[in-house]
Amino acid sequence: MSYHASGGATVKYGSEKTNPNVSVYGVDENFILTAGHQLQTGRDFLESDVQEGRHVAILGAALYKKIFPAKQSAINQVISLASGKYKVIGVLEEKGAGFGGQGDNILLLPVSNVRQYFSVPKMSYKIEVKANSTTQMDAAVSEATGTFRLVRRLKTNDENNFNIVKSDNLSRMLIDNLSSVTLIANVIGFITLFGAAIGLMNIMLVAVAERTREIGIRKAIGATRRAIRDQFLLESVMIGVIGGVCGVVLGIGVGNILSVIFDSGFVIPWEWIIISIVLCLGVGLLSGLMPAIKASKLDPIEALRYE
């Protein structure tokens, strides 16, 4: 069981003081287990700590670093919260922040202590239940629903006046929104490709204008229209493919560097690499088509006179 007592608390230790952004939670002795936290040092709350409302506290990793900058042991040290003094009995391992959450900038107190010193009308508590395995999740939800309906004395035809949230709700929400994200990414990618195609076409048109005399000389010694067209098409395709290869090399390089920094795995998506190279080839082909046709249609006499 837990209660979010404050999201803007200030914690002090000696001359060190945090900004007023520490989240204070009143919890019982099972909170760390069900919330997925791990203790870095110290101990968890005891049942007696909760029942007697003792002035003991467990610090989040970020909070510990803020008020103990010298990395000294926080265990058995006394911190100040509002007008109260609390003895530190544990420090949590770093877990990171979720969406809209305070992450490691938290302070845990016994829920009975919070009920006494942070009491407000109609306090809302959260009860967390941990199933033994993922296969038991649905059964646990059904059992919790039935138990709460009995506690709330709801009749058979009454709707639930409470909410049950599963831990995979966030991932499901992200998956549901993935189609929107994919659509936006595709639109951005299309705009980028369109701009790149226009830029490459302009490059090839400039190349045709600068090499007009070269085209005239080639035609004068027997080059056909097809040979001239294929020459500029090949150049355009090579520019596109070289750009694609450079992008792939840069992506793999940066991806591997980040995987080393964050100590995570890195997978090379060969299928997408092949698709990107083919796509760059197509962009180069389409961008160079009009300049190549323009070059192949130049009159050799006029081309030789071009300055």
C-alpha cells in the first residue's frame, strides 16, 4: 500500500538542501517488492516500522546523491523534512524515471507516519499486487476486482467505483500510438527524400550546363544519345548510392558507440539497410533522368560553341 504525500517537498541534511521537487510516498513493508525497486544499501521497512509510524526513511538514488554529495554512507544519518526528523535506514538502487514520474528523486516513509503528519481530507491510497508470474496476471486482476467489490459492498449490477491498472498499460498505450508515430515518421522521411531528390536534380542540371562542351566533343566523335544519357544517369545513381552507404556507415557507427555508452545490445537491421540502399538508388535514378535526357538532346554544333 502507498500514498503520494507530496510532489514538492524539500529535504535537508546538514548544509545540503534539495529543490522543492522531491516526491514523498508513504508506503508499507511490501512496497519495494511490488514496485520493482532494489535496495542499494541498508534495509527495508519492517512491519513494526509501519505499525508504530516510526521516523525512518528510505532515499531514492537521485535524492541520496543530492544531499550526500561526498558519497558518504547515509545509513543512520538524520535528515529533515518540513519540521520532522527522520533516520535513514536504506538507499534504493537507481531505477530511472518513467513518463511523468519522479524516478529516483523520491523519499519513502512509513505510511502510518505519513497519515499522521501529511494527512489531508479524503486521502487516496494505492494498493499494489504482484503476481507470481505473468500467466497469473489475469487471474490476479479478477481476484482483486472481486475482493474490492466486496470491500466496497457493490451489488451485482453496480459498476466498479475503483480502477485497476496493470503494469503493462504504458507499453500497450505506446503500441496503440505506434501507428501515429509511424505515420509521422513516414511523412518526415518522404519530405526529406523529396528535398534530397530536388537537390540532386539541381546538381545534375548544373553538371550538364558546366560540361556542355564535353558533351559536344563526345557527340562529335560518335557518342550516341543513349551513351550520353546513360553517363549522367550513372553519375546520379552513384551519388545517391554513395550518400546511402555513408548514412548506413554513420548509423552503424553511432549506434555502436551509444550501445557501448549505455551498455546495451546493438542489432544491425540488414533488411532496412538493403531497403535504404535500394531507395537511394531509386532517388538517384529519378533525379538524374531529366538532366540526362536534356544532355542527350543537346545539338553537338551548339554544344561546341558553348562558353
